Amino acid sequence: MALPSLLSGLHRDNRRLLGKLAVIALAMFGFGYALVPMYKHICEALGINVLSVSERVKSAGLAGAAQRQGNTQVDTSRTVTVEFDANARGPWDFKPAVNSVKVHPGELATVMYEFRNKQDRTMAAQAIPSYAPMRASAHFNKLECFCFNEYTLAPGEQKAWPVVFYVDPKLPKDVTTITLSYTFFEVAGKVVGQATAVEPQPAAEKRL
């Protein structure tokens, strides 16, 4: 085979390979953008707490939840350790201000989470909560949470947002530790208005 023909064949093979790699890269990019809604739908179908119906009810009924908490007696005979975890699925700095806190069931507490957009572009994102053990989720009441909304952060912008919560005194007595974990995802293809968190009321709460 002549050298020019051999080189021509190699060039064709290289172009085909590059084309295949480009298609694979585009498919992976598209899958990454579709991952968040897929994750939400799968978790809701399986009953995993991912801004599920119960979370949306909580976010829509904060006044009622606050009233219920006000009528809840603090159980000073018990102490529950609440651990905080943060995972970023994107170019973010995302962490809780403290790793854990001890509270009495019925006691109101506030913990801050810190965010920073490390990209050179504005991005929209939302946090998705999960709990361990899972049965504790029914007894973990959030009166205020950044996970109720989507947010935009400008390039380099830094924010601190609160989680205001209390543990229901009906929590089973064998549950002494609850882990609240958030995963912060970029929201693909959406641009939302800049959201600001409402400062929690300081009365009768533990702030950290």
C-alpha cells in the first residue's frame, strides 16, 4: 500500500474516533444536566426524602409549624445529637458552620450553612436533604430551610443561610443521633431571581 493511501486511511480513522469521542462527551454532558431531575423523580418514587410532599407541606406551612413548636414542651430529660453534613455536586464551597449540636426534643435551634460560588459565572442551585436514620425524618421539623428554594449566586458570591429546626419529643427513645445531610446541585437550564433568606426570630432558640 502506498504511503499517501496509508496516511489518508489513518486520517479517516482519526476523524471517526474524534467524532465518536465528541458524541460521548456531549452525551455525558447531557446526562449530567439531566441527573438532578432524574434523581428527584427516582427518590420520590422510592419514598426517599428529597423535597418530597412532606417537605413541600412544611415549606408552605411555616406559620403552623412555628405555632406547633411554640406549643411543644421541651423534654429536658433527653438529649439528641444532630450531626450536619454537606456535599457539593458542582463548583461550590458548601459547609455547615458547626459539625454537630446537642438539643433537647422540642427545643428550637438554628444552624448556619455557608455557600460560595467558585465559578466565574452566575449559577442556580438547590439543596436536597436526607436523614439518617430515615425513620427520624418524620420527627425532624424544619421551620426555615434554604432547601425550600432555589438560589442564584453570582461569580465569587458568598452567602450564609439558616436551618431553623426542632426535634419532636415523640422521637423514639432509642434514636439518640440524627444526621442531616444536604447535597447542593446545580439546577440545569433554569435562571431564578436572587433569593435572600429571612432571618429567623431569635426568641427562645439556640443559635450556632
